Amino acid sequence: MNDIINLNNNYYIKVVNKNNEIPFESMNIKNLKLTKLLKKQKIIFQVDFNEFSTKEYKKILKKILLVKNVTMKMKKKLGLDEDKKTIVAYIINFNEKNVAQKDFISGISAIFYPTRYERYNYIYDTVCDYLDSYFYGKNLCDFKNNKCGEKRNTSSTTGCCHHFRNKALGPFSKLVLCEYLNKENYTCDAKCLPCKLFTCDYLEKKGIKFKIKEILLLDVFFNPLQKYFIKYMVFTPKEKILKRLIKL
Ligand code: SF4
Ligand code: SF4
């Protein structure tokens, strides 16, 4: 059965079972060349998951982004209209249970947002949702009586949501609760991605660690400086982080 994947931004991907269901004018992403664009009226992508490995995902997504941007600049038509939907890519040999393939589709979704801000916003929310669901209902930090595993033998409560009020004062600075911690339900009001990515020694000993280069959406769409801020802008609300990323 054919499936349509909504990319949430007026574009769609069609999952097909056979090669002959793919329009002849589509371009195979395995051997995309910018020179081929000149001869095309419409740009439609063809993705065969049997033709490339997960190691090539980053390179291929970057190439699709480049081709999409050039297509927009050249004012060529993107996608094929089918049943009032614009299909930008036809995919074959897709396994919806394969996490890596689903991440690749999220990458295509990110590419087709019209502006860089909307793309970053989508990536930010998608990675936050992934991290939230990773922790959801598992008590991986082993909270007991409001003390987490890392701080078990200290007087510190509410985990690692503390920071120094005035760093310039050095040892005289006071450790205070983060202002974004919701005191009623102990959740974060800031949706801070760098905080969500943070793992302390306690979690790392349990084998839990998040590396930016291992999260496809972050690795493909951000440059080294942006990645630095994604890692270190802790205690910061989402809007402020996005504002910083868009400037870099
Ligand atoms: S990440 Fe570490 S320090 Fe922070 S709440 Fe979890 S166990 Fe505690
Ligand atoms: S911003 Fe970071 S430190 Fe502050 S409440 Fe949210 S997760 Fe905790």
C-alpha cells in the first residue's frame, strides 16, 4: 500500500513499492548533480533506501538542501502535484520501524521549511521531544525524596537545576535554583535543549550520554560554532537560543 508522509509544510513524500511507480523525471539522490538541474523544469527527488548506508545520510541531506536552495533561487517548480498535494520525493524500500530511516525523513522535512528560522525551530522541537521521550517515566536520575543519584549524599535537592547567582564573585557566589524551574511540578519552563543534552557522571556511568554528532538533525544542519552553543547555552530559554543560532 502506498503511503503519504506529510512534511508539515505543504510538501509531501510518497512511499512506493515498485520502481515503476516513480515518475521518470525524478532525480535519484544517490547521484544528484547541480548541473542536471539546468535541464529540469521540475525538481522531484527519488530516494531508494537500499542504495545508500546510514553513513551517507549526512552527505546526502546536505546535498538535498543545496539542490532545494538552488531550485528556489532559479525559480523552478519543486515537486509534482498529485491529488492536490505537492510530492517532493518518492521513496522506496522504506521501513517505518527503522529509526535511522525515520531520522533521515525528519531531515528531509527540515529541508523543506521555507525559512532557516522555521527549520531550526522544527529541529529544536524534534530533538527536545526525542530527549523528553527518552527520559519519560523511567526516573533515570533515580530521584528519591527530591534528591537525584548524583547528589544523593549531599544536601542538594532538585537535581542539577542550580547555578551560581554571580559568577564574578567566585567562591563567594551563591548557588541558587534556576529561575526557569517550575516550582509547582519541577519541570523546566525554558525548554532548554542544552540542559536536556547534559548528562552528569552518574548518568554516564549508566551508559547515558548524548553526542551532538550522533544526533542526525543537529549534526547535519548546524555548523561547529552553532553546535558549541547548542552544547553550552544551558539555563537559557528556547527563544534566546534560536535567536543566537540564527545569527551564526
Ligand atoms: S543529570 Fe545527573 S545531576 Fe542532573 S538530575 Fe540527573 S542525576 Fe542529577
Ligand atoms: S533551564 Fe535548565 S537548569 Fe533551568 S529549569 Fe530548565 S533544565 Fe533546569
